[in-house]
Amino acid sequence: MLTILLLAATALAGFLLYRRLQRGAYLIGGMIEAPAPVRAAAKRVGFHAQPNVHSIVSIHTPELCLAAMAVAFARMDEHTEHPHATLQQSMRKHLGLDDQRVADYCALAPWLVDQGGGPTPAFERLTKRLKQLDHGPYFGKMMSVLGDITAQGTKGMPSAAQADAMGALARIFRTA
């Protein structure tokens, strides 16, 4: 009888340990794979990847969402380099953020775009998330930042992918 009880207790302990280790991957999330500067920026702005939730859904501020949208929008133009300085200047001007906060958002935004599966799908997810967070007041600021990014792009005009993204943006915000 004692042997059966010990075997049952060992099996139960093994099962519980197995379930705990299985759940650990979800608790850690994707932040462990992020580079150290991204993790440090995420810590400074208070971004925490929630377990079992996509990283974009974990965004808690419209400013961070807008920065990631601008990075995704800039990456859609394949003929220009990422206008990092333009993005920082535009965020300072239109959002009224300090230099440290802008630098943290600009460090975290490319990682979020990569987590979103590339610029086009990330832009759509980020647009939906911004609409959930904002309900409208950031729309004008977002358009100003995206306008600055477009002006730095190829010939100052949006590329075909960027034009499609603007159509998706209008559809999501229902301004078309």
C-alpha cells in the first residue's frame, strides 16, 4: 500500500512539474528574445508583454503604437532607408515628448513591427490597436507623423504599399 501511495505521489509531482515547465514558455513571452537595448527601453516606458497575448495587443499607450506605426509605414517604402532622425523629430514636434521617451519608443518600435510579422500586417494590427486605445484624438497627430515620413520617402510621395496602407487605415478608422 505504501509503495502504491509513493508511486502515485511521484507521478503527481512529475505531472505538476511538467505542467509548470510547459506554462513557463508562455509566461516569459517574446521579450526574452529581444536585444538588450529593446528590453531596457521597454522597461523604461513600462511596456510588458502579456502572456498568451500578441505583443501588439500588449501596447498600452497611443504614443508607442504611433511610433511603431510610423516605423512600419517607413519600412513599406523599399527604396529609402529608415528615416530614424525624421521619426524622432516628428514625434517630438507633433506629440510633445521629451528626448528620452522618443528614443525609447524608437528603440522599441522596430521590434514590435518585427513581432507583427513585417510592416504591412503590423501596420494593420497597430492601426486597430491605436483605434482601441485612442478613439480619435490621435488621428491628426498620426497623420502628421506619417506625412513627415512620406515626405522623406521616395520622391516625397507614398509608395504603392504605403498607399495601400493608407487605404487600410481609412477603412479601419472609417474616414473614407
